Amino acid sequence: MAKIGTFYTPDIKLSEAFEIINRIYKEKIKTADGLATLLGHENARSGTFQNKLSALKKLGLINSGTLGINLTQTAEKIVLPKNPLEKDEGYKEVFQRMPLFLKIREKLGSNLVDSQNFWVHLMEITGIGRSDAEAEATRIRNIYMDSLRYMTQTSDVSDVGGEKMVDSISASVQQDFIEIKTKDSVVRIPSNLESIRRVKKMLDFEEENLMNKLKEK
């Protein structure tokens, strides 16, 4: 990970990191050489591969050493979750290792980040100089924008599939929701992209589980 002021940022996008740990799990990779080959590197000593390996370790997704490569509990929650909430828990554990992105999210919310002014926000948050902020802005913005899809708030939705869906997050947004009615249920979702994506993710997860059960019959 690269250091920006007192903050560390990953050298790879989270989507790539999560794809790698999924491949480690599916291909049962146990060694650095095996992972390097899987990812198309000449060998485990490749500088690019070592950067990826270091990023995965600092994100808390793998353990790597004399005993080989193993997925951490955080990674297992992401690649083989018991339920959608556990997967979100895994994502949150990763973001705890990325305080800069949490600070950016706190400052800007879930809005798309303007590429023209991102360096200004980066400078204000990290305390680095203008030229350094401008030089790093594009790289960090690209990685941050990719990470937004994995940022969720478990307090947004308390129960999926029941009649009472939404916890009152705060008085200002308590009535700001989308209501979906069917013959036998009512679903209420906070009217923001984050909540919609979260519910969609949970429904996709449950749909996949049901499809797998049907195939087993």
C-alpha cells in the first residue's frame, strides 16, 4: 500500500482484490508460486505480484509466509458467507484497514466524486501538499470509486421480506423511503442508492441459494 500523509491506500482496486481471493478459494491455491501462475505472473518474485500480495495482506485478506498462503477469516466471510450480513461484515473489516476511504466517505457521502476537485478533498483530509494531492488524486479516486459498491450500512435495513423493513435512521430521513407492495408483503427501503444496492445484493444472494436448492432436488 502507498502512504498518503499518515494514511495507507491499497495499490489495487477492491474489486480486483476480491476477485483474487475468490480465485484462491475456488482453485485451492496454497502457495505464492501457485498464485503467481494463476494471475499470469512469471514467478512469485515479480515486483507486480509482490505488490498485489502485500496489498492483500494489508487489507487483511490473506496470510502469507513459510506455511504458504491462506485466506483469513475476513476473506472467508466474503468468498463463502453464511448470509449477506456476514459478507457485509467482511467488507467492513476490510474498510477498517482503509481509514482514508472512510474519511472521504464521511466528508462526501455516497455522492459521485468530482474528478476536478478530488485533489482538494484529498489535501484537506490528509494534510499533504497541493502538488502531492494533485499527483495522487486520479489513482486514489479510481480506487475509491471502485470501493463504493462495497460500502454498506447494516442499520439501513432491519428485516428483508417482512412488513416492517426500515429502522428509523434519523428523524430527517425517517419518511424518505421507497415502498414496494406485493399481494402478501410490503417492503420499505430508504430512498438512497446505498440501501437499494444492499437490498438487491441480499435478494440476489437468496435467489442464488433457492436456485441451488432447486437444482439439488
